[in-house]
Amino acid sequence: MNLNNKYFHIGILLISVIFLFVGNRIASAGPQTRVESDESIFYTGVVTRIVDRIEEDNFGFINTNIVFEARITDRSRRGEEIIATQLQSNFFVVEDRGVEVGDRVLLVYEDFVGEYFFADFSRINAALILGGIFLVLVILFGRAKGMNAIVSLALTCLAVFLVFIPAILAGRNIYMTTIIVCLFSIVSTLLIVIGPNKKSFSAMLGCFGGVMLAGILMLIMDGALNLTGVIDQESQVLLMLPTENPINLRAIIFAGVILGAVGAIMDVAMTISSSLWEVQEVGGLSNFRSIVKSGINIGRDILGTMLNTLILAYIGSSLSLILVIVVHTTSYAELFNMELIIVELVRALIGAFGMFLTIPLTAVICGYLYTSGESKNMSDSPVLRGSKRLRGSE
């Protein structure tokens, strides 16, 4: 990385931090929707000793109370030894296994009874270890670009949790916030990972076009399909939140569709832009028409796999619910008119339409930018010059 690129990356990071800070202040201004409880306080801990197991027969169901000693690992109360209870019953189809010495657990202190209870097993440490291994591999394989990819991913996640979610909870315009966060993610990711060059600008403009088309199509389908936004239990919970500004569930569907599609659209645009750049650099392409034609051909090749990626990602995220619906539905007409199924189908189709536009748009932009200000022809390419030298030496 030369000095100019270094200063550019620092500048982009500073602008991104300013965006996150100002965006969070604007999004968080005003009342935020929160459901708070003063009766339950959660702590993490490690089981140090099993004190007792008490079994009771409750109308034919066996209830087991496992009393154990745990050491709290939270910073505020690190090292304190407490007695907690895990409640088990064969009334439930699936239940947590009994705690054992050495288990990391999540404990809840119920203020109204003054006791600690087992809430769940602490799983975050294993996930953090896996994430740490992933980050190390990305840096080892990608080196500087790998580090830049991690930084851009962090900025995108921060934009979602510091700007997007607070804006929704504060009753802001979800449609506008979604577009702003997506554009921020596209710009910051491409400029940080690729840098300020024709490749990144071509991919960026292609992404903008694809995302805008996806947004317009989603607004059209929202009205055409008469969506309500109530597609699962989570959406019903959102309806019951104590808030002065009820959350627009149809806008939540819009946001989910666009956020889910922007990653695939960015991937397609960057693949085409980078491929055409590499071929043009070695002299394989030298005019607008050949670059556009090659870009569309590349897009056709990657379109099939990207469509599979979209469909399988959406099916995988709702697989359990889809299985339950299929098992309890006897009519295909009813199944394929259910809002949940329709929304998942529309998610994939909207993302596909976004990619359809991104492919030719990125190819055209690459053709213009890669050939602008240049008067090269095929005879000037390094490949052909090398072949001529070989023929001359024969």
C-alpha cells in the first residue's frame, strides 16, 4: 500500500466513523422502544459443584431440581460464589441437559424471590473462538485485503446496530434508512477493500442500480400482493411493543429483502468488474463492445450459482417454520398463498432482478471507464505483441 492509498483508507475510515456517530445520534434521538424488566438480572458463570438433585412427581410428570454452586464470571461480580437451581421436567419434549462441573452457564437472578436460576448454557465463547479462527485465516490468506475486508464487515455491522436498528425503534422512516445503510455498506466496502480505482467505481455504480431496481420492485410487489407484514411470531411480537410509533411491518419486509439482496448484488458487480479489469490489463480486451460482451458472458456464468445462493439462503433461514407449515397444510393452493411463503419467494426473485440489472449495467460502466481516455487497439495488447515477437523469431 503506497502512501496515497494509506491516507485514502484513513480518510474513508474517518468519514465512516463520523457517519456512524452522527447517524446513531440522529437515529437514537427521541423515545426508543424498549421492554425492560427490573426483576431479572443475568450473569455468566462456571459450575463448580453439584450440591443436590431433588426429584418430584407432579401429576405424573417428573420434575428435577438440580442445585449447584457456580462462580460468577461477570466483571462487576467476578469471583463470587453463589447457589443456583436448574429446573427440569419430562413434561417438555426437549429440555436442556443437566449441568455438570465445568459448564459455562447463564444465570438469572429473580429479584422477587431472591434466588439464582439456570437460564441457559453460555455458548458465546465457542462462537468467539470460531470467529477468531476465521479472522486469522482471512488475514493470512488475504493479507492487506483480508484486513480491509474485516474492517469493512465491521463497519457494515456497526451501521446495522448503531444506525439501522435504533432508527426503527425510534419510529424513523424504515424505507429511507434501509437505502442509506445499504449505500453506506456498498461505498465503504468497495472503497476500503478495492480502493479508489475504476474497478471499485464500476462495481459501486452497478450495485447502486441493482439495489435501486430491487427497492422499486419491492414497493410495487408490496402493493400488488396485499402484504400485511405479519408472517411469523416475531412480527406479531413487534406489533405488541409499547411504542408511540408502531413499527411498520411491511417496511420491515422491504428492509429484509433489500438487506438480503445487497450482498449478492455487490458480489456479482465486483466479480464482473474485477474480471474485466484483469483481462483488460493483460490486453485481452481493448474496446467498449468487447468489454461489455465479455462482462455479460461472465454474468451469465455466475447468475445460476448466485440464484441458488439466494434461494437456499432464504429457505435455510426459515427451514423449521417451512417444515411445520408443509406438514400442517393439505392444499398446495393454500401453501403457496401463505404470506410467509410468498415473502420468501419474493425475497429471492427481487434479489435476482437486482442481479439481472447489475450484470449489464456493470458491464456497460466497465466498458466506458476502462476505455475512456485510451486509444488502444488489439494490436497494442501485450498478448499480441508477444505472439508477434514469437512469430518473428521463427
